[in-house]
Amino acid sequence: MDYRSLLRQSILSKYAISGLILYALWVCFWLMYANILLPGVEFLDTHFSSRTNPSDFSVSYAASALDSLVFFGLVGSVLTLLTTRSPKDEKLSTKVDYIFPGSDSDDKLSGYLQKCISSLACISPLTNRTITFQNHHLFHDEEKFAIKMYTKTNALIKNIHNNHEYVLDDAIFKAQADLINGIDVLGEIHDLAIIKKLSGLELPDKEQILKGAHTLTNDANEFVQLYRMQLTPSETIQFMTSGWMWQCSDKVMTYTAARYTKKQQLDFFNELDFALKLEISSPEKGAVDIIIQPSGKATEIFDALTPGEKITVKIKTSYVDITAGDNLN
């Protein structure tokens, strides 16, 4: 059923309802005229003198009209229930053609609009990132340092379509390490997986996208992996990644929302032997400074992020802060 059919159905329904209301008023008039409806009302008896002694024709016609009203009312209600479909039950193409009249005549445009709307229906109810600061390396000639960070991400991803499958054949995972002279291995990607069957009695189904660890170096500091994401209507999956990288103290860590994210939680663990000062910025909170003591932890929670919005983490601990103590390498 295309949008024109829906429009015609809507117009016909309005005419049918209007006609039924008018006919019901007409039937009510004859029922009152034949003294079947509201008998003994003085106002009606005064204006319709025949009510006190209605003719057989009036009574017969009123009764027949009432039978017709009840019959067609019941039949119309049943047909309406059988033929009227809720908008949520329509195909995505029908919904798109209804929202954007004329797109049904252009298959490429209709397909593009369907893909755009479908992508909006894939959201993340919760994304949790665990970031552990494990080690540091000083560059005395430049008076800066790098920190080895292990990051594990668990993102719940939900298809909020009620009756449409979500399929993305060209989903992209991307990681990029800072170029650092003097360090050969800049990082490693250990895990990249999709976990399904998160509830019920069935065992989780883990699809490993990355086969083995991938190493990042100064010659190849970027990793890009295409994968396929498929969710049935209302299905929730877990997207999991893990790995470590060296983070330069003069660079900013950026976490970009790939989809609408209701809630994002960052858990920081400090395994270094000095206090770590961080500045965390988000569209919601602005810039917030935190200090994590050695063997300490900190948690920051962020509300809804739209696709493309970023959370940035900047290291505020300076080279002088580290070298002023007993932590020289």
C-alpha cells in the first residue's frame, strides 16, 4: 500500500464517518418523531403533534432505519478493523513514501531515504569505556611523556524499529595511534566482537570480527575494519572492543558518538605511581578537571550524545609534575 492509497483510504474514511453521523441524526429524528425515542417530552410533543398518536408508517420507518443503522454500523466497524492497518505495521518503504510524497517514483531516492531513517533507529542505550593507565615513558629531550592506556569498550546497541530489520553492511571500526618517535609499537587492538542473545536462557552468541591482535606502528598507525551489523526488530546486541595505545601528553583523546547514545560512562583506573590530572570535556558538561591518585579510580557519566558529538580527555599532568618527584625513568 503506497502513500496515495493511504491518503485515499483516509479521505474515504472521513466521508464514511461523516455520512454515518448524518444518517444517525436522521434516524434519531424519526425515532423521536415516532415517539420511540424520548417519549413524553413536552417540548417535542408541542412541536410534533403527531407524536402522541404516531402513524404506523412513522413507527415502521423509524424501526427499519434503526435496524439499518445498527447493521451498517456493525458491518462497517468489522470491515474497518479488518482493513485498517496501524502505521507501525506498514513497511518502511510505505512509511518513507508517505512522509516524503513523490519519493516512490524514484527508487534510488526512496532507498536512500530508507537507509537514512533506518540508521537513525539504531541507538546505544549505554556505552561503557574502561580506561586503565598502565605505564609511562618520559622524553627528556622534549620534556613530555607518553602514557600506555588499555581501553575496553562495551556498547549496547539496539534496533528501535518495531517491525523492520536493521542491516548495515559497511559498518566501520577505526582506531588511530599518535606517531611517537622512539617507540616502535604504538598499540594493539586485541578484541573486536559482536555478542548476541543477551537475555533469556540461550547462551550468548559471540561473533569475533578481528582474527588475532593487530599491531599499530609508526609506519602503520591506523587500523580500519569493515564489518556487518544485523539486528532483528527491537533486538539489542553488545559491541565489544579492547586494546592499548601510547597516548602523548600533548595530544587529546577523543571519543566520538557513532550513533545516538542515551548514556555513556567512562571508568578511569590509575596504575601509575603518580597522581594523574585530567580535563574531560563534553557538550553537556563542558570542561571538568579530575585528579586520580595512584591505585585510584574515577567515573564520569554523560547523558545523551547525538552522532558526531565528542567527549575529549586531556592529560593535565605536566612533565615537571612527574620529574619533580621520585619517578624519573
